[in-house]
Amino acid sequence: MASQATTATLDATGGRDVREIVFWVCAGGIWLLPLMAIDPTTYLVLTVAGFAMGMLLFLSAAGLTIIFGLMDVLNLAHGAFFAWGAYVGFSILNALSGLGWVESATMGQSIVSVLLAMAVALVVGGGLGLILERVIIKQVYGDHLKQILITMGASMVMAEIIKVLWGPNNEVMLVPLAFQGSYDVADVVINKFRVAAIVAGLLVYGGVMLVMLKTKLGIIIRAGVENREVVQTLGYNINRIFTGVFIAGAALAGMGGAMWGMFREQITPAMGDENLIFALIVVIIGGMGSVTGSFLGACMVGLAFNYVAFLMPKLALGVNILIMAIILLIRPWGLLGREQ
Amino acid sequence: MPAAEFTPVQLQRLREHAGRYSRPSFLIQIALVVCLAAIPLVVPSFRTMDVVAKIMIFAVAVASFDIILGYTGIISFAHGMFFGLGAYSIALVCYHHPAPQYYHLLLAAGLAMVLSTVVAVLVAVFSLRVKAIFFAMMTLAVAEFVHILGYQWSDLTMGEDGVSFKLPGILASTWDGGQFLGTQLNGRLVVYYLILVISVVLFLGVVRFVRSPVGRVLKSVRDNERRSMALGYKVIHYRILSIVFGSVISSLAGALFALWLSYVNPDTVLGTPLMLNMLLMVIIGGLGTVYGGIVGAAFITITETWLPDLLKAGVGLLPPVELLQRLADRWVLFFGLAYVLVVLFFPKGVMGTIRDMVARRAAAREKA
């Protein structure tokens, strides 16, 4: 009787929906698991840090996933845009520091200097993206092997140029005064910049989704991800759209780099490679070409990284590879990717 | 037997088989091996011997990379990692044993092969189910993870300091065999010849593999996946086989590398620069040519040894501007530029271009 009743409810609400809901509830529940080993206060601190890291990862993963989905280009130079953004942001903040707008700034000055650093990193990232797309990647459309090889080389060159211009050593990134320190909410220490990073990440996610869902450009991009030829047949210049998307992705990665620098308060020439690894894991978890998938994947990776880094520091990257492997095992095309 | 009973492929093979000892390429190979064997006797400088030994080791590693990259068309960023697994197997077995014997080296080689097979199968099974391109991404992540592990699992790997170890018996650098025909016999020389023999065997193994029926199937998978599937080949099985074979050879090359240096650390055998070097060697030598591996390995190893000095000397002639000085320190930058240019404008590599020229000349002769 009991089982019949359950079946009836399942039928009434549509069995698939219930199963989907159960799936997502379980998926959400997993993130409470670390509570068994971490006390709640620390858990909340780590959660905020994890979300902040996830948002910043999302900034570079979003570009990577759209570029792959639309252009079928795997851009391994994406991490280099990220590192360039960080270094440009570093220079901007250093310059502003000379004006007293960073270390001893008022609230307004702090916000302006952070925004300025982000904006310049955005522009520089976009500019580099434009050059890379027009000069190099355009020549290797449709050839995965060459794309991977050549973007790897480009990434190497860009990282080396960073070392030439800024020197090969780690640098300390200045953080404007209003973003230093932390809030204390009922014993939970929340770093101010982490809050800013979460807000910025959510804004970018909202913005990207708005463009993708509500504008004509977004419709063209989504149609292009589905079927490039048809979009071309309808008279849109797909090459111009490719370039635009590539620039946007590179710009987001550059901005993410600048924010990452302020988040970690330290930048290194190798940070691009590190970020690329994370972004690739995020994109695989989320599914190629899916922005929301990347967003979820980035949150997962950020949270898992922080919990495990607290419990077993050495395995922090390993756990993300493990998550990736498990997800590929269950859903080979990623969380929200298209089934092929 | 009348020729009609053979398929065209069989006929071509028979023809190749009959003339294999008289072709110029065979003579070049023999000459090459003789040269390599003579080098320590003729040029007694250690630096030359070091460069030549590294060229031999990398030629094997790159040839095995070519199986995956050139013959199967799959990009693996973990080839350097497998190299490192082999190197660390030898190093750790010899380090953790108070008095290593010869059989420990065999044991370590076996360990390297088992380890790399397991890792390669796992990564391949997980990623190839979806798309071949996933393999590139997963190997990148896994290789980075192992690199970090090499740094941080310091109970096992000694972390950043690396592992330096002693080799058994006549392989030890302290062994002294006295004079023989005017040459000082020592452990280094013995290891050199050991590397020569093993790398020739491994290289011939790779050549045999790509010319076997399996190698032919791999090429067909690379050129047209769907058609190979339609012909009834399990594409994924062949891909996994190729990845595993290439990775195992790479780990053995890594073991040789550890033998030669009697020292390993995470950056030299697990780091990204190693993997990039290997990629560069494959591309410069020529994808899908196997023998290109020798050319690529020789070119990169020699450049890498002399380029920094050359750049420093070159900058000495220029006005002392700081930016120029820094540029001279960053010779990887020039490597990267060369790499991008080669991929763009010279995609067939040295051996590929030579083969094209030979083929074109043969075609012209047939016409005439």
C-alpha cells in the first residue's frame, strides 16, 4: 500500500521532477558533510572563502566554456590573460598608491581604485584576446591539435613576457584600505574583500545570463553553440561574433586575475597556469558551453578546495580531480552540458 | 605463389621488407648508432657525453609521445609526468634501499611500467568516454597534481630537495675499471653504454609498434574515426592501447634519465617545462614520423645547452639596457616564440618535410 501511494504521488507530480529534486537536494547535502570534521564557525568562514574563490574561478571559466561551446576552440592561453590581468591590476594599484589612494584611502577612493584596477585589467585582457584571436587562433579554426599546441605556446610566451616586464619573483598585491580587514558576524570572521568578490561574481553571472537570455546577441551565441552553420546561413558574420566572444572571455579572465590578486594579496608569474588547471576542471564539471554549469562547477571547486585545504592541505587539488572523475563517471558530458 | 593472392597492402609490405637492408635510411641508422657508441671514446669531454646521453633518452621519450600525438591524434599533457614516474621509481627504490643491487633496478623498471599503466588506463577510461579532447584537459590537471604531490609528499619524495641516490656495482659513479685502450673506464661510461643499448632497443620497439597492424589501425582512427568504427574496430580500445604503450615507454625513458643523473627533483622530471620541451621536440621533429624524435630531441637539447650562453654573449655586445638583460635571461621566451612559429608555418617538422620532398622526387621520377 505504502509503495503504491508513493508511486501515485510520483505520478501526480511527475516522477522525473521528484527525482531531479532529490538529486539536487542530495548534491546540496554533500556540502554539509565537512561539518562532521569542522566546527560550524570555521565551516562558515571556509564556506565564504570557498564561494569567493568559486566566483573568481567562474570569471575565467565562463570565457573558457563559451569559447569552447561556440568556437570549438580549446584556449589554453586563457590562464595567461588571467595572469596579465593580475599584473596590470598590480601596477595600477601601485601607481594609485603613490597618490595615497590605496593604503590610506577613504571609502570612495578605495572603491574607485579597485574598480579602476579591474577596468584596466578588463581592457588589457580584452586587448590581448583580440590580438591572440586575430593573429594566431583564426588560422587554426577547426583543428583541435593545432589549437591546443599553439595556445599552449602562446601561454608560455605571455607568461615569459610577464617575467620580462615585471620580474620573475612573487609580488605583494596592495589592497585598498576599505577592503582590508574583515567583518565579524557572530564570531564568524568574514574577510571584506571576499564579500566584494562574491558580489562581483554574482553581478557578472547575472550580466552574462542577461546577455545570453535576453538579447539578440545572446540568442545568436546560443544558436551558434547549437549549430554554427545554420547561424551562418541566416546571414550573421560568425567570425565577427567569434572574435567578440573571445575578447569578452579574455577580458573577464583579465578582470578575474586582478581580483584574484587582491583576494590572495600575492601574485606570481605561474598563477596563470594554476588558474587554467582550475578553470579546466570547472568547465569539465559544468559541461562544455554551459555558463550556469560553469557557475555551479566553480562553486563546487571553490568550496571543496577550501574544506579540504583546511582538513588535508596536501590533497586540495586532488579532491577537485576526484570530483571531476566522479562527475565524468556519472554524467560524462558534465553537470549541464549537452548530451552527445 | 602468384601475386594475385596478396592484397595491395601486403604487396607493399613485402616490397618494403625485401629492400630493408639496402635503403639509405637503414645505413644512416647504423652510422648513427656507431657514432653514438664512438662519442665517449673520441670526445672525452663530459659535457658532450651528457648532451648526447640526454638526446638518446629524449629521443625515446619523444618517439613514444609521437605514438600518442602523431599516430593516434590524441594530446596528452601527462607524458612528462609518466617520464617522472619512471625517474622517481628508480630514484626511490635505490634511495630507500641501503645497498641497491642490479635486480633492484629491474624491480624499479617493473614498478614504473605497472604504475604508468595503471595511471594511463584510469585517465584514459575516464576521459575518452566523452571526447578525445577531454583527455588533454584531464592529463593537464593530473600532471599538475602529481607535480604538486612531488613537492609536498616529502616523506616519500624528499620534496623540493629531490632524491640523490647511489647505483649498484659497476654503474656507480665511484666505480673505477682502470684504463682500457687509452680510455678511462668508470661508472659514467658504463651507464652511457647501458643507456645507448636500452634506448636503441626501446626506439626500435616504438618503430615496430607503429608499423605493426595495430599501428595501422591507430592511423586510421586518427584520420577517420567514424570509418574505422564502421570497419568494426573498437576505437576506444585502440586509443587506450596507444596511450598505455606510449606512457610505459616514456616511463622507461624517465628511468634511464634518473640512471644518468643519479638525482631527481620535481621540477626536472615532473614540471611543465619538461612537458613543453617534449611537445616542442615532437613538433620540430615532425608529427607522425617517429624518427623525427631524434631530430627534435637533438635540436632542443643542443639549443638548450648553448642558447643561454649565446644570448648572454649577444647581449654583451648591445648597450647595457636593463630590459635587454632581462630578455637574455628569459630564453624560454624565444623557445615559445619558435614553437608558435613552427606550429604555424612548419607544421610537418623536419622529418615530415624531408619525407614530403623524397616522396615528391620519387613521384617525379616515376612520371619521367
